[in-house]
Amino acid sequence: MLVDDLKKAFREKYNTDPEFVVRCPGRVNLIGEHIDYSHYSVLPMAIQASTFILAAKSEKNQIHFFNLDKKFKEYTHEITKEMWPGTTHPEWYEYFLAGWRGVLERLSIDIASSKGMNLLVYGTIPPASGVSSSSALVCAAALTTIAMQTGKSFEVVSRSELAEMTAKTEKYVGTEGGGMDQAIECLAEKGIALRIDFHPLKWTPVTLPPNALFAVLHCGVTMNKGATSYYNQRVVECRIAAQIMAKKNGVKNWKEVRTLRDLARLLGNLTPDQMVIEVEKRLEKPADQFYDRKEILQALETNEQDFIQYSLNDKTRDAQEFWIKKRALHVYSEAARVFHFEEACRQGNTVELGKLMKESHTSCRDLFECSCPELDETVEKCLKAGCLGARLTGAGWAERAAVLE
Ligand code: ADP
Ligand code: NG1
Ligand code: MG
């Protein structure tokens, strides 16, 4: 659908022209899966599929949501004195509200005086499929809000600030994400991938070998990360792995250790490759055995209350089993693969790129357990057909009830 068709649809719906049209791309992550929230670098690039938002002011104190995809029901959000508080089971329009809230807070716009809006949303990014439709909607919402509230667009907030702000604000839909998606969607440039580093946010263009062709396939199943606890469970397993190893190493305040990268720094700025060896040494239990809650409290010499406050999050308060060794081994080995991948891009070594992608998939499947049979089968088929490498992209998993038509 062309932008002119979208404008026509807006006019038919609201009897007025849109004042702004915002477009935000989806992304594919080439390598570096589930390591952004451990603050390790990732290597994504934008894709053509995008989310569009068309907007005009409303005289009413409301945000009206109309989606061209009828699966996403029309909705009216009343703007009251109370800010939308966030959610742990998001409806589709709440991804918009997450971006909207972030901008009002950033620009110190009082909720009661914020402007009402009529919106039309149209997306070509397959939702819940690992190519980041959620962040495209959050980032497009943030841009729409900036434009509608200030009458201006990019001059108000820089692209990098927008990336950091939307990474924080998407957490209002209940996932403790790491920031990769918002960063690439706000900072992407045509024709190149970016290596994205966190804390501080930095981005470096990575030119892909001209003879390499990357195809993005859909395996047919979907997974809504906001509505489930899989994602947040992995986030806390990585955090607990870092905290336990820090504690074992004599670090007094394990509560300040938040990520596996914090731990690598504390151990003397060890490289991801060196950290793989450390994990093998420091966590005695075999990787395929979980730690129960009691064992973790003992290892951290702490109580339930502090454990909930410093290690867990909303969706994992009651979790009982934590696979911490496997998760840490995945994170450090995947972080190392990102750097090797970038080096192979520089050398134009497509065979090495393929090898690293295969290793990444195996690690996601066996150590991070974020794959599913449909993804594994798709990877197998690609390799049998002669691809140099294949891997899942994005968070992974599947809810089988939601098979794509
Ligand atoms: P993804 O891997 O695509 O980011 P998520 O589970 O993080 O998957 O987010 C998917 C959710 O985002 C959808 O279930 C829906 O609520 C919302 N969403 C994404 N794109 C759109 C869209 N174009 N229209 C309405 N909702 C959307
Ligand atoms: P998807 O599958 O696109 O929702 C999620 C996270 C990323 C990253 C990847 C796994 C959000 C918004 N996105 O992506 O930050 O952790 O999983 O690498 O939380
Ligand atoms: Mg998402």
C-alpha cells in the first residue's frame, strides 16, 4: 500500500487530512541474540517492512486508534489526569501508549494538557515474528507524539536519544528488553548493518560482503513476548548468573551487579572468550541442571525480599527454576561470535559468516532454549538447500495457537 493510499484511508476514516506520516522500519538481527540486555554488542540491520502511523489533532481529550488490520480492534484512550501506568499483558495500542508516555515525560508535557490525536496505524512487519514489530510501533509512536505535541520532528530529540528513550519506555509493556531493536530502528542507514554497543550507546557501520545474500524467512509460528514470561525469565537468569559468580568471587555487593558484562569487568575486563572458561570453572553444577530458589538464596546469602527486589522482575516473581550456567555460556560465546562476524565481514569471508550463524543457532537452541521445532526445521531446510549458514533471529519461541495463516 502506498502512502497516498494510507492518506486516502485516513481521510475516509476521520474526514480530514493527516498532519504527519511517520514510518519506522523493522529489523533483522544478523548475529548477537539475547545478549543486548547483558550489555554485549549486537549486529542488526533494518528491513524494508515498516510500521506507518498517520496522525491529526483531535478536538476531544482522546487518542483514537484505528488499525487497517482488522485483527487489531479500534480503541479510544481517554486522556485523564492519570498517566497510563503500563501493563504486563499488552493490547496492541499499548505499544503506542508506551512510546507516547516516554515522550511526554522526556519533554515534561503535563498529561492533562497533552493534545488529543486521531491515528491510523498500518504495518507490514509480521507481528510477533522476531523482526521487531513491537519496537517499530513504539518508536513510530514516539515520533508521532513529538511531531503532534511540538509541531516539529527530529530537531527536538536526536536519533540516539530517541533510541535510548524508546528502549526504556518499551519496558512499560512488560518486557525487560535490552535496547537493540529501538537502536537499529532509530539509527539504521540504508544498505548497511550496524554493530551496536551499549552503555554507552554507540553504533558502527558494518558493510556486508557484496557477494553475500541474506534472506529473512518466516517459519510460520509467532510468539508475543509481552504476553508471556519466557523473555523476562531469560533476563533474570542471566542477571542471577552474574550475581552468583560475582558473589563467589568475593564481590561484597552482588546487588549492584546487573549484567554478565558487569561481571566480566569486575573480573578484570575479561573477554567473552575468557568468560566462557570462567563460567565453566565457577559454576560447579552441570549446565543441564537448574538451580532452585533455595539454592540461589543460599549462594547469594540473601532473603526472599532482596532476591525479588534485586534479581527478579514482575513476570518472574514466582519462578522456581533457574538455568543459569547454560544461559551464561550462550551469552559469552554469542558475544564472541559478534566480533568474529564483524571481522569476517571485513575480510569478505562468507564461509566463516555461515559457520558463525550455524553456531549461533545451535547455541540459541541448546543453551538458551529460545528456538522451537518450526525454527529448527526451517534452519535445517536452508542448510540442506545449500545456504552457508542459517539461524533464528529475534527473541524466538512459539505459541502454537497462533499459527500464521
Ligand atoms: P516482535 O518480535 O514482532 O517485536 P513482540 O511480541 O515483541 O513481537 O510484539 C508483537 C506485538 O506488537 C503484537 O502482538 C501487537 O500487539 C503489537 N504490534 C506490532 N505491530 C503492530 C501493528 N502494525 N499493529 C498493531 N499492533 C502491532
Ligand atoms: P523481538 O523478538 O523483536 O521482540 C527481543 C528484544 C531485543 C532482543 C531480542 C533477542 C525487545 C523490545 N526486544 O526482540 O531487545 O533482546 O529479543 O536478541 O525487548
Ligand atoms: Mg518485540
